[in-house]
Amino acid sequence: KMSAWKKRVATEEKETIEKVETPENFIKVSSRRALFTYTDAVLDALQNFDVVTLSGLGSAITRAVTIGEILVNRGAVEYSRIETGLNEETGKFSKSQIEIDLVKSTDYDSIVQKRASSKVAKEEARDEFEQEQIKFQAKEEARDEFEQEQIKF
């Protein structure tokens, strides 16, 4: 029988095993994050790499496929490889895994350029809205001060 102390040490040793660094063009998909977090990450990574790999384990497989389909349907990328199998590195149990390699489509540059100009336009609109909010708040404060002065008289 293993003592509680030995169990804790064994657990700590498992946790201190070095994690393997993943390359910047290898994106591990989680079932928890927003889809567009990953679509943006793929488009950004393709600016520096020829191929980007989406990897999904277990319940994240459908999300990885969905992300690939969103990008392919936009015309930004094309599939270059799809591989499925079992990942036995996850611990006691094997998990289903998918790896999807994506490459730039012929329209990639124009799509990324439109995306960048759209982001700039959104940022400008947000800045303009914030300036309008500041002006509105200043007017409200001036009106409140005026009303306070009127009450005093």
C-alpha cells in the first residue's frame, strides 16, 4: 500500500514533467474558447508560416473541423492534410484526435487585408463613440451643476 506522502510525491513528479513546447503554427483547439479566437489565430499564423495545423482532442474535434470549414468557406484557406487517430499521450486513456493542416488560398491576401481594414474601421468607430460619450457626460455634469445653482436661488 502506498502512503499518502508517496502518492503526493508521485503526483508532483507527474506534474513537473516538462511540457513540450508547441510551434507557433500548431494550434491546439479547446472546446471552451470562442471559434473566432481560433480563426483569427490561424489567419495571423499564416502570415508567418506556409502551413498551420489545427489539433483537436476528444470533444474539441468538432470545433477544429468547424474552424477549418469557416476559413475554407470564407475562401481564406485550403486543406492540405487531414489526419485522425488516437492520442495515447493524454494519460490512462486514449483520446480521438484530429490534425488539420491549412494553407493559404489564392484569395488569402485580399481577405486578410479586408479584415485589417475592418478592424481599423471598428477601432475608429469605437474611439468616436467614446469621444461622444465623454462629451455627453460633460454636458450632463454641466446641466446638473446648472440645476444645482438654480435650486440655491
